[in-house]
Amino acid sequence: MDDSNRLTKTKEQWARARRGGEEREVFYDGDERLPPGQHLVENFPVLDLGFKPEIPFSEWNLTIGGCVTTPITWTWEQFLAQPQLTDRSDFHCVTSWSRYDNDWAGVSFRHIIAVVNPLSLARFVLFKSYDDYTTNLTLEACDDDDVLLAHSWNGKPLSRDHGGPVRVIVPKRYAWKGAKWVKEITFSDNDEKGFWEVRGYSNTALPWNNDRYG
Ligand SMILES: Nc1nc2c(c(=O)[nH]1)N[C@H]1C(S)=C(S)[C@@H](COP(=O)(O)O)O[C@H]1N2
Ligand SMILES: [Mo]
């Protein structure tokens, strides 16, 4: 694609994103790796609400429920005993930095779907964290092969700064959609908005659409 074509395509994407409307989960199909308005960083910045909960493994657990046939609570040992996924992905923060090639390891969201078995009316997922942070996604966005609950980053246990013991990674959305220090996952027929979503940020949060604000 030549540069003017690419520019046109990018502008069309931005216009589509800014037009608003109900459903904007339209994927950018161009060949740019870096989403519009982002710049690349080599380091890994830390963003949070001003405090980083410390959860000893012995006290950590993850509860998954709501509109499912089989709600569960996993201890740390039970979580680690689930099938493990590794996935390399790029990370895009809405404050405009992106970090390429992060190697995550953990439990895939698709495995979670298989275990808890969402009811057909479950179309949304709400994540709650140990710092009381929340964020919401459609079940469709979570049901992807690169979405996981990560306990490791680049071959090492995930640090507390970056959300350890366990955080959510949703590579195709801005990073605020990935809850650090995740504690509860609730499937629902109702799209309850999370911390940033009620504060003016986009419900859909698609980086390639420059879809930042709601
Ligand atoms: N529990 C929790 N998860 C969170 C946040 C938070 O404040 N609390 N911040 C979000 C935001 S805005 C971003 S950009 C990423 C930052 O992840 P990082 O600190 O590992 O870079 O975590 C997201 N998940
Ligand atoms: Mo962010």
C-alpha cells in the first residue's frame, strides 16, 4: 500500500470510529502494526489507581460466576493446574505508548469459557480486581485465542507492579481493558461499565480505530 492510500485508509478508520453509534467493534484490516496516535516504547510503564495490592499466593483466589452453569473459585494451586497457554502480543495503552512482543503465560480465556460454561444469555463479562478496579468487555471480545489470565511475563513471574499474581491480557483492546490483580470474573446479560468506562473512556476501546473515548 502506498503512503497516501494508507493515510486515506487510516483517516477513514478514524472517521468511522468518531462517528459514534452503538456498535463500533470493526477491526482495522490495514497492515500497520502501530495503531494511530501511538508511539513505541522499549520499557514497560506502570499504571494504576495509586496503590498496588499485595496478595500472598496463600490468600489469592479467583472467582468466576454469574450467568454460567458451573461457577468456580480457584486457589493458586488450582489455577496453576489448569492447561497453560503462552502467547506473544503487543500492548497498547490509551495514554499513547505501545510495547511490542510481550510473552505472556497463563490460562486462556477460552479454557475458562469451557470450564464455567456461560449460558446463552451471557453476552458481557465484568472483571473486578483486588484494588477494586473494574473493566467490562463483550464475551465476543474475550472469546479470542490471544486473551488470557497471565501469571508470567517474558519468562518470569508477573511482578506486583504489573498486576501479579494474575492479570488479564486482551491484546486487541487498549490495555485498560486488562484487569491487573484480577479477583472476580462475572458473566452477565447486562453490560455493566467499569472504572474508566464510566469516566468517559470508550466501551469498545479498539486501538486501530483510535477508539479512546466513549
Ligand atoms: N486492577 C487494575 N488493573 C488495571 C489498572 C488499574 O489501575 N488497576 N490500570 C489499567 C490501565 S489504564 C493500563 S494502561 C494497564 C497498565 O498495565 P501496566 O501497569 O502493566 O503497564 O493496566 C490496566 N489494568
Ligand atoms: Mo491506561
